Amino acid sequence: MSNPIYILNGPNLNRLGTREPEIYGHTTLTEVEASCRNAASGHPIVFRQSNREYEIIDWVHEAIDQGSGIIINPAAFTFTSMAIMDALKMFPGPLIELHISNIHKREPIYHKSYVSPVATAVIAGLGTNGYPVAVRALLDMIDKPTARP
Ligand code: CA2
């Protein structure tokens, strides 16, 4: 069995689909997880969400030990957490930073990500459809590690 890909979600994303549908849509995080499993076609996935920074850091460490790739939507921690950035820096495999909204089209406080400089790729603005897109892209990078710039 191949090593799982880790899909990690930051604070408040457990409430996805319940407010600000004009920005984030109506899809819930449970539905997002199902779309990721569907896109992975049997590749094992660890899908988690936390409102606690330390928990996300512990899961990144877990992925360092046993994951083949990471997709992370750090939510508000994107703009605040050097600790998550430091943990992600240690991950040796492909890493995709994902945002449902296009953070660059929003207010300036959403423009400076701590995660982007350590990510392999960034996806933003595709709505929740960005998750299955990211899963396919990540699996492609895992299958063909040299194809990545
Ligand atoms: O667009 C994204 O995916 C974000 O990472 C979402 C974060 C925001 O701080 C980032 O700038 C961009 C906010 C997540 C809030 O969670 C929600 C809860 C309920 C409904 C919608 C979003």
C-alpha cells in the first residue's frame, strides 16, 4: 500500500457551506472530503481539519514520517503562522497550498502567505473544486517526481 496523501484544513473550515456562500460556495467539508477520495481513485488519503495550530503542526510531522504528499488549506494560519511554515519546510515531498477563494483578489491582509514560499504549488480561486484538482496534481507529482519544475 502506498503512503497516504495528507489533506489538512485550518480554522473555521469545519463550518464550510454554512456562511459566506458568495465567497466559499455551499459545499460542506464532508462533501469536499468525498470529492477528494473520488479524485484519488483508491490512493489512501488522510483528511483532517483543526481549529488548533499545534494540531496542524503535529499532523505535518506525521506526514513527514509517513505521507507521500500534502495539500494544505491553512485558512487564517496562512497569514500568521511561522510555526506551520517551519513544519512544512521539513516535508521532503510535493506540497500544495490551497485556497478556495482567490486570496490575491481580496483585501491586502490576505496577500502575504507564510506558506507559499515553502510550497511546491499554490491553487487559489477555484472554489471547493480546487481540492480534487489539487489531489490529481499531487498524485501526478508523486508518480512523476522529475516532471516538477
Ligand atoms: O479561501 C480560502 O480557502 C481561505 O483559506 C479561507 C480562510 C481565509 O482566512 C483565507 O484567507 C482564505 C477562511 C476560512 C473560513 O472558513 C469558513 C467557514 C464557513 C464558511 C466559509 C468559510
